[in-house]
Amino acid sequence: MKLRTKIHLYSTLLMLLVLSITNVGIYLIYSQNTYETELQQLTTESESLIHALSQMTESTNPATILRAYSPGNGGVRIVNTSGEIEVAVNTTDRINEVKVESVTKEKHEVNTINGSKMLTISIPFIDSTGSISQLQVIQVLTDVERNLNELMLILISITLVGTIPILISSIVLGKLVTQPIQKLI
């Protein structure tokens, strides 16, 4: 293999590797920040809901309060200590696929159920009757998935477009290095 070809190949591969690693890093950091933002937002809404539930009297219908605080693409449910759903409000049918768990401490997780990512927050609280119940707030992350897919397409297209100047610069570099050597021969 000629020296010029080696310079073309190695400089192009090195620059593509650096560009790819940078793009993967950008994607991972952005996705982590996006999920954390969604978690913080849902946690804040859940705390507001728990405060509203604690102010509730026995004549108040809990489903009315849950409807007011239900995420646009998700659902809210109150689960008793035996793991049975007492009250549930869903804005999408996919929420029914999330299994009910009885937990004793605050818990949050992102699960993939039937190809859709869902953020679930479970928070124990004391209801109006004085018993311990659990509030589960579930949000389907379709907007987050769409944004991450769009970011991936943008980063891939930038990498593909970036290969053109990388190839041109490796050709110029190869000529600059090999030209003085060829003049000597």
C-alpha cells in the first residue's frame, strides 16, 4: 500500500472515530438529561397531588382530584397496602399494562412495555382515612422517544456530511506529506 493511501485511510478513519465517539457522547448525555428532567417534573406534580389528597375530606371523590393532576399521556392510581388498585384515572389504555406493586418507599423507574417507554413514580402517603396508600403516577414517554430518535437522525446525518470534508482534508494531507518525498526521488 502506498504511503499516500495509508495517510488517506488512517487520517479518515481516525477523524470518523473521533466524530462518532463525540456523537455517541452527545446522544447519551442528552438522553440522560431528558429522562432526569421528565422525572423531576413528574415528581413535582406527584408531590402536588399528594398535598391535594391530604387536604381531601371523606366526601370528596378522589377520582376528581386524580383527574386534575393526571399527566396528559399517562395515568394516576392509588394502590392500597395489599396491592389492590383503589382508584385509577388513565388517559391512555397502555397504562393498564404497567403492573401494580406495593412499595413502602419512594420508587421511580423507566420501563419499556410493548415497545413504549414509561416513567413510573410510586410514592407512599397517608390517605384521608389514616391508612397508608401508594400513589402511582405513570407517564408514557412518546415525546421523549421521538426527540431522541430525531437527535439520532441528526447526528448520523451530520456524521455522513462530515465525512466529505474529512476525505478532502485527508487527500490534501496525503499530498502535502508525499509531495516533498516524490520531488526527492
